[in-house]
Amino acid sequence: MAVLTAWNTWVEWLEAHMLTCPSVQYWSMECPGCGMQRSLIALLNGDLFFSLKLYPALLPLLILLTYTLLHLKYKFRSGSKNIIALQVFVVSIITAHYIYKIYTHQIFH
């Protein structure tokens, strides 16, 4: 029970201390990374579907980071090629999501 309380406290702290996007602050326009913090908070709260809706590239990005760290430690045979493929996949998702947001007029505040 104490672990769950500590987890909730930590997630609440993260939620209260989210960074402001300079792109939104100065140009009133979202950048390709906007939504990642909110998506992470939703994921930490256990809401996978809302997290994916907010920022679809977060989960693949976390997989990429985890795989890269494991590759640095264990030196997988095809690790470098897999990391490049994962990077292309993540950037493709980010780009497609941003183009969708532009097309649907969701990037302006």
C-alpha cells in the first residue's frame, strides 16, 4: 500500500511540474513533441488507450530507449540495425501524427 501511495504521489508531482513547450509559449503552435508529457502521465496512471491517443509514439519510443540501453549492456548481434529500424519507426509515427494534427487544425492554441 505504501508503494502505491508513493507512486501516486510521484505521478501527481510530475503532473504538477510539467514543462511548458517553448513553441506553444512563443508561437501558440504545438511542436512534434507536444503531448508527450501528458501521454506519459496517462501511461503512468495506467490509461494506455488515452496515452496512445495523446501521443502515439510514446510507447515505441520507450521500447526504443529500453532496447538501446539493453544493447549497450549486452551487445546484441543485430542490435545496431534494430535500433536504426526502431528509430525510423518512431520518427515515422511522430511525423504522421504531426501531419494529422496539422491537417485537422489541432496544432494552434
